[in-house]
Amino acid sequence: MVFPNWNGAPERIIPPSRQLTPGRWEKHHIFPQAEDLSMWFGIRGVKIHDYTMPIPRDVHRRIHGGDGRGGAWNQAWRDFKAAKPGASPTDIYKFAGELIHRFQLMGGPIQPYYSRPGV
């Protein structure tokens, strides 16, 4: 499966999606909304609201843990940003795929936040 080519963004390969099972799901922004990160993504040409995926609520809460700064998911992005401040959109999309795999986020399809399908 690929990240859809929304708003001129290059297509990126991601793990295959499955049909959602019953239960509580939340839309997870692949690219964090935290101000320090969202501004950086915007400068780099990545539109954060175009890439969300439904994941189980308990998984969403686990990866964003109670540190008040977005948990391990946001920290992984902060570490990437610090290591590669001039990362290209291609580098960013590739890292997103790596994080989806690392955090084992096999939820629903990648979709814009404001879309109706999924969650």
C-alpha cells in the first residue's frame, strides 16, 4: 500500500491496511500536531492533517503516553527532527513508515483527518 498522493505529496509505501474490527478507534496523526513539530512539517512541505490512520484507542493512548508532550510517538519525531533538521519530504515519509512499523500501528487506511470513512 502507498500513502495517497494528496496535494502533490509524493506517494510512499506503507504496510497494508485491514478492515477495522468493532471497538473504539481514534484517528492518529502520523505527523504530530504539537506546535514545534507541526510548524517544522509545514516548512518541510508535509500537511499533517492529510495523513491520519484509525488505531485502537488504547494503542493511541499508549503511544502518546502521559508525559504531556505526546509520548514516545512525538519523541521519536523530535529525535528525527534533531538528527535531520533539513530532512526532505521523502525522508519524512520514509521515517513515518518506519515509525508505523516500529510502533506496530496496523489500524485502518491512511486518510485525511477531515474525511468520513474509517473513524
